[in-house]
Amino acid sequence: MAAVNASLLSKLPTAAIGRTPETYSPSPNVTFRPRTLLSSWLGTKSFSLQSSSLRPRPLKVRLAAATVSLSLPTAKPETVSSPESIPNRWSSRAIKSFGMSELEARKLKFSTTGTEALLMGILVEGTSLAAKFLRASGITLTKVREEAIKLVGKADMFYFSPEHPPLTEEAQRVLDWAIDQKIKSGDGGETTTSYLLLGIWLEANSPGHKILATLGFNDEKVKQLETLLSEPGVDDD
């Protein structure tokens, strides 16, 4: 046993033999750097972790310029070529309605934005004259949505619509007609959601027209809306 103990002791550093842990001094070749264990954000001042890898990295803020479009997609670029041409501009509610129509198309997982989606967009926006006129006629978003699913069909649950579902040819014609009709009116101002609604009705074979007809919209309603628009002092949008 003594031989074993002597063998173990012979392997210990001579500077440590006979000393307690409190009085043990490290070899001069060993260097401790207390500064690498100090950090004020750890809640103590006794040590710090000043390692560069532990410092919070500054956030990289990416600045993006936000722009507001005064025009909607058109197949006739010449009608919106001049920003100064007031009749070529869409009202803020019309632009919002169009944005909501794309959102509704995505919610229903439609691959395109059709006239049925334009109609839903008008109702989702909800504050325009066209939206109020539809609700007064008993045409609500819930009813239009139900009829749209019947006509267009329900998409596969695993299908995801694109971020901006492309316009159908019928929906594009509605937008172009609205611009043309506003220019022909000669009364200036912006193209409003009322022109969108009238354009949807004129696309007789489109889902939007069929939904309106199913829910009781007719030519008489169109005349009422046109009469309303012609009245002085009426806030169209």
C-alpha cells in the first residue's frame, strides 16, 4: 500500500504536494483572464463574458419605400399613362376593394381573381356607395360567398392560391370598362367602386353577374344606382 501511495504522489506536481486547495498556486505558465468572464447584462459585476460572439449583434434594418398605386391592372396602358389625368385614377375605396377581392380569392383558394371576387371585394370594403347599395338590396358578403362557391367550385384543401391571383379576362374587362366609362362621362374625379359594380353587371356571362342576378339584382337596380350617381351632392365614394 505504501508503495502504491508513493507511486501516486510521484505523479503529482511537486508544487502542489503538501498544500491545501486554498494555498495552491498555479504554474506560472497558466494564465487566467478574468475579463473574459465579465458581463454587465448578466446581472453581476464579479465577472464578465466580453467575448465578441456573445455581444448582441446590431439589427440590420432594411428600409423599403412604400408606394401607393393610383391605378389598377389594365389591358389598356394608354388610359393610365398620364398621372395628371384625373379620370384615370381610382378612388382609395376602389383600390381597397380590389385588394380585398384578391384576398377573398385566396381565402376561397381560387386560382384567379374573377368578377365574383371583385363583387366580394366591394362588400368586404363595405363603406362605398356601391357596397351600401348592395346591402340595401339584400346582397351580403355571406350570400355572395356561398353563391361563388356553388358557381366556381370548392378548391382542393391542399391547393394554395398565388399571392396575387391573376385576373380573369372578364374581370379585366370590368376594370377597363370602368375606366373608359368614367372618361366618357366627362365629369372628372376618380373612378369609383360604383363603376366596378356596373361593370360586373355588364359582363352577362360572368360569375359575378350570375350571382347578382340570383340574389335579386336586375336592370331596375342598375337604373336606381345610375340615378343616384347623377344626383348632385351625392358622395359616390
